[in-house]
Amino acid sequence: MASVDSQVTQPETPEQMKCWLCAQSFDAGQGRLHGKKFPCGLCSNAHRTMRRNLGGYPEEMQNFTPEEISDFFRTLHSKKPAGGGLNWQTMKAVMCTNIATRQIEQAKDKVKGEWLPASVWETRGWTKETIERQDNRWSNEYNAQVYRIRITSETWAQIHERITESLLRQERDATKKRGKEAEDLDVPMASVPKDDKDKKGQVAAAKKQERENEKIHALAARAVGAWTKILGQCEKMADKVHSAGAMPAETKQTYDELTAKLQKNMTAARQAINSFEQNKGKLVEDMAALAELPFQSADVKTVTQQSGVILKEVRKAFPKAAPKRKAQEVPANQEAQPKRRRTGKSNP
């Protein structure tokens, strides 16, 4: 990235240097000066890991300002576990969050958003950190602090899913490119010990599982964002549906099947999201595999559309409220009886 890579490190003091990536000051021994640039140890490793796995900065970060790049690397510092290093999984999670946040901020002035409690936004797939950065105010209606997230046609979960898929594609392209370059060298390879082969096989399998976990998490977050409100509507009308004796049996059965499907899918999606969060900070080989979801990507849109039709039919089948009695009409040739005035006093 030209705007960032062209920066030159300025010495803070004879003992301190400013990292050209995170813009924080460090002792000279906490990094290594490369020409006129000084990267701190963590930023140097992260920068090298991105080049190895993606070929450089992600496409979505190519137009980041120097300040936004520095903010990204400072976030990596805050995610580093005590006494350990950053894994690629954590780095990608930070990339997704920073890129998605930037895209949301750019679209902020284009649309208006609704004011809702943080707990509601979280069920739609938004992270707590992102929610707390939005406009907020006190709501007497909810008796809680409410937040407004202004977005276009995409939810946070959809944006996050799109960015995750883009990073996976760039990662695959970089891997293919490295493999092609190795083939072009045509250098005889030394024999690899069996133990090393086994270890490489385990690492490759772990990375493959990591990619599968990311796909499952993205789909789960998208489903939770799309179905939370619908499931709430189903559960809210449950008593009324089963107490309505005149409701057609077929309509009631369709409603029960929809509610059961949503409950099953939402439970699986939330479990996947929780498992994904528990994997954060772990080494790739120590991460647990996420369970397969009982639905596919296309099912999110299909079930959402079906729900609208089914719930509309259910509401139409509810018993209609009895009309209010009209005042008795007086014949034209008869005077209306004067209304009796009530004084509140009893007759003597």
C-alpha cells in the first residue's frame, strides 16, 4: 500500500523508535530497523504473515488511510494474549471487523437506522464493540439505553460473511501462487522425514478445518440476523394459534412446522457462534471443529420468504373481533326519549 509503505520512521528519542505500522513508540530493541523503517516485533510478524497468506494487504484494505492502517495494527496489539503470539485466525477476525466497520461508517450518512437495545442488535449478529461505538440514547419505551446502527441493504452479518468469503478467496489464490512459484523453480527436493510429513499433514488438516469453521460461523451469523425477529413473532402468537378453535388444521400444522424448524435452526446457529468465539485465541491445531448446521445458505432466504406467507395466513385465520353495537335508531315520526340525568343520589 503506497500511502502507508512510503512512511519513514522518525526516532522518538535515542532509545525509542516509532513503529511505522502501529505508530506506537518502542525501545529500539523491541524491533528491527529496515532501511528507514522501524517495525515493532508484533507488527513485523503480522505484516509478514499477511504477505505469506494473502500476498499483502487484503483488497478491502488497499484504500485504507495511514491512520486506519495504524488503527488495525494497534487492534492486533490489544488482541495479543499475554505470554503468547497472534494466530492467523485472530488476525483475520480483526481484519473482518475493521473492514466491516469502515464500510458501515462510509454508508452511515446515506440511510437512517432504528433505535434498539444492544441485546437486540447482538441477536442480529452485531458485535458488542461495534454496537457501543454507534449513536445511543436512553429510551423510556425500552427502559434501557438504545443504539442506532445505520446501514444500507446489508446487515452486519451479511457484510461480515462477504468479507470472510473474500479473505478466504484471496488466501486460496495466494496459496496457489506460492505452489506455482515452487513448481517453476524445478529444484530437486530433499527427502522429508516421516515425522515432518505427519506434522505437515496435521497442520494442513487443521487449517482446512479452520476454513470450514469460518464458513459455518458466517452462515450461522447470517441466519440469526434473519430469523430472530421471525421466531419471536411465532412464539408470541403461539397461545392464540392453539386456542383458536376455528383455525383450519392445515394452517395450524404449517405454523407448528415453521416454528419447530426455526427453533431447531436457531439453536444450532447460536451454538456454532458460541463455539467459534471459544476458539478465538487458540492455536489452529487446538481449535474445535464446529458442528455442521442443519440448513444451507440458500435456506436462509427461502425460509424467510416462506415465513412471511405462513404468518400472513395465520393472522387471517384468527377470529375476527365482534363489531361494536350501533345505537338504536329512532323512527322519523317518534321523538327520542330524553336521557335520564344521573345525579348520583338515591331516591328518598
